[in-house]
Amino acid sequence: QTTWAEVDLKDFASIFRRLKLAQLFRAPDLEEDTRRVVLNTMDYNPLQVLPDTVAWPLEKEDIRNWFFRRRSAGLVPAGSDNDRDLKTVRWVHMHGLDPLMLLRLAVKYQLHPLSIEDALLMRRQPSKIERTGNDYFCAVNL
């Protein structure tokens, strides 16, 4: 049995993000049109590429399930010599711009608020790529 005294900062931050994400699926004043947003994701490392098997667009409940599921663990075979050295990257591409979906992605992947602001104002700005810590955020106006 775990007590709150045993929850470290990393665990607490993870719990808090999941609660915030759940709140974004329950907010009655936030309307969305799930048919206009399509997400494509891909996990990759230097040895393998694993595209997402989910077919978009999804119904609202399926979108919620997608946000709360864990990543697949199928990229590097267990026990390989260099599995600890390989960093896995998740590429998320959003077709269309839905501020609610972007906010959910920001919470799930801990995106920097200024990067999200740039993406929302993309029609008035040139394309850009930014690095925050170990993460890169790319916004391209097509």
C-alpha cells in the first residue's frame, strides 16, 4: 500500500498531468469537432520505426482512450546489447488546428506554453522549430 509520503515529485507530476488531461475531456464549455482533426503518430529510434495503428478520425471516446493509453513497447527487442542507449522519439502530426486537441497534446507531452501559443498563432507567423530542454517543437504553416 502506497502512502502520499512515498510519492516523489516525478510521480506527483505524472498524476497531476493525468488529472488535468481528464479535466480537458470533461469541460462542458469546450466543444470540439472530432471529424476535423486527424493525428498521426510514429515512434522511432535509429534501428526501427513503429507507426501508430489507430485509424483517425476517431470518435470522442476513442480519442480519450488514445490519450490515456501507454506507448507500445515494441521498438527495441528486450535484451539487445544497445537497448539502453537507444532513445525513442514520438512524432505527432496534427492535420488541421483544433485548440482543444492542441491543449490536450500540450498536457500529455508537457509542451512549453510559448510553443503552443506559436502554433495557435501560426497563420500570422513563419514556420519555426524550437528546442526546450531535450524536446523539439516544430510548427509549420502549410
